[in-house]
Amino acid sequence: MEAALADLRRTTRAAVCAECGKCTAVCPLAACGGFSARAIACQHLDEEIAGNGIGIRRCLTCGSCDLRCPQGVRFMELVRGVRELSPREVSEACPHGGALQACMRIMSRGGAAQSRLGWLTDDLRTEPRTGEVFLWTGCAPYFDAFFSDLSLELVESSRAAVRVLNRLGVVPVVSADERCCGHDLLWNGDRESFELLAKHNVALVAESGARTLVTPCAECLRTWKLDYQPFLRGRALQVQHLSEFLAERLPELRLREGGRRRVTFQDPCRLGRHLGIYEPPRRLLAALPGIELAEMPRSGPRAACCAGGTWTHCDRFAKEIQVERLREARATGAAALVTACPKCRIHFACAMRDPQHREEIGIEMRDLAELVADALA
């Protein structure tokens, strides 16, 4: 264990932390919950593995510290590495996260039939097995089932994605055999189950013959672009967020005005700080007739996190971060908060249920794909 931790500190550059505290200055959790990336990077990590440290499992893995560190410490990699070395009972502290991750582990082992295409309607044209473009829909159907009390209809973003692709003449592959990408399992330390999912999913897409994989989910995108790289073989697969794919084809969309309204945009951590994708969503919003984008003071690389991307830890500090972000969204005068990640919508919707804050932070939420679909002529 000592050798593994020493190697982890070396490869992530935690060993050269200068203890300058710049990570603390930008960490949303540090601002309200006494969290310190600097202290974790410099302390004895065996205490964290035993569950006796200051809380590496509380880290939001939003990436703010990595962007700011003058020493190039890759704190997110350190967090993920320590979680992999930790016993599972120590790693899983988020109640509904445990349930969702159990579902993901069932998928990783296979043998359990899924019914994941019930959201498809007769007007949507898709291919079940082969095609040039594979639409990766993610876990939206599962999230809708788990969080049915929030009435979010996250699968509507999947319908919108197909509808917009159809407008472009694309009939995407939408597979009943798609499984969870494994993002949350990987970030919570279960690499074994993650790799089983990765191998299945990579083989599934390879068999489809697709040259391009498009997804409306920021976390699925990050997983395919970065974490699946060791599993990809043969012909190169172009992996794009739906906003990237559409931004390259704006003239072909033939958009119309569906009414004038002001919106603001929530940069998902995985799309923004993890992958550096900021402009394509904004190009799409700028192209929508009647839509005015009002940026929040903290946007782009400085955007505040939704405080719960990996179902790792949910507490009063996470809620404080969410409430503050929703206040910021409301202050723009926007009628709707637009994002490109189902997790953002789940966490913000949950925060808005708090009767103490409901009146001051309530705001309509829409997925970017839904806004584009609404504007199709």
C-alpha cells in the first residue's frame, strides 16, 4: 500500500505541492465546508483510505483546483486513485448513489435484460444496429426512474437529440444494448466494473460501424473521450458532444423563432474544465432566434459546480453550493437555466424543493438539445 500511495503522489505531482493555497481559493466546497485539497495532497493518504482523513470522498472533482495549481498537481487524479485503493464501504457515502451504482454493476456483469428504448416515439427515425453516427443516450431513463418525484423527464433530451439529428438527415444508431458508460463507478473507485462496461460498450459501437459517436451527456462524453481511450482499437472513432456536432452544421438546421426569452447557461464540469468545451453550446444558443444568453458572473472555466456529479457525497454543504448557484442564475433575469448534463438538472431540481429557498431560487431548467429541437422550422 505504501508503494502504491508513493507512486500515486509522484504521478499526480501531489508530492510537489507548494502548499500555496490557491486551490483552496477556488474550491467551492472549501468556501462553505472546511474542505482543503492542499491539506489532503500533503497529508498521509493512508488515513484517507481508512476513512479517517479530512474527507477525500467529499471532493466534487469539479476540476477548479487543477486549473489553478501553479505546480501542475492533478488533484482529481489523486482523488480517483485514493478512491480506487479504498474499501468500497468507505467510498460510497451517498445514499442514492449506492443504489445507482448497484444498478451500474448489474449492467457491467451482463445477463440482465434492459428495456431502455421505451422513450422512442414513432416520429423518431433511428437504426437499431448499424450506421455512420451512434447516438450515446446515457442513463437518462434510469435517472428518470430513480428520481421520478422530481418530474424532470430527462429522456426528453434524448428525444430532442434524435429529432435534431433527423433534421440534419442523420438516422443515428440507438442501441437497446447500450449500457452505462461507467463514469460514476470509475470516479468512486470501482475500476473493475468500469472496465467491464467499457469493453462491452466499445465493442458495441465498433460492431455498429459508426465513424462518429455523439452524446448529449457531458459525463458520457468525458468518459468516451478520455477514459475509454485504452480500450479503443482499429478505426478511429470521432467522439463529440451534441453541441459540437450541431454547431458545425448550423445552416442546415433552419431554425425559427419560438418566442423571445432570456436564458443563462450552466457549464457542466465535465464538458468545461475537464474537456475545455465552452464555445459550441454558446454558438448554438446564439443561433437560436429569439434566445438571449445572459451569462452568470461565474461562467466558462470559473463556472460553479452543481455539487454532486459522481453521486459521491450529498450533504448540507452541497446544498449550499447549489442554492448559491441558483441565486446567481436568477440574478441574471433569465427565464430558464440551460445545461448539457442530466446531473446538473437533478441536483438543482432537488435543491429547488427546499421550502426554505424555493421562492428565491426557483427557475425553469432545460437541456440544450430541447431548446434546439423547439426551434426547428
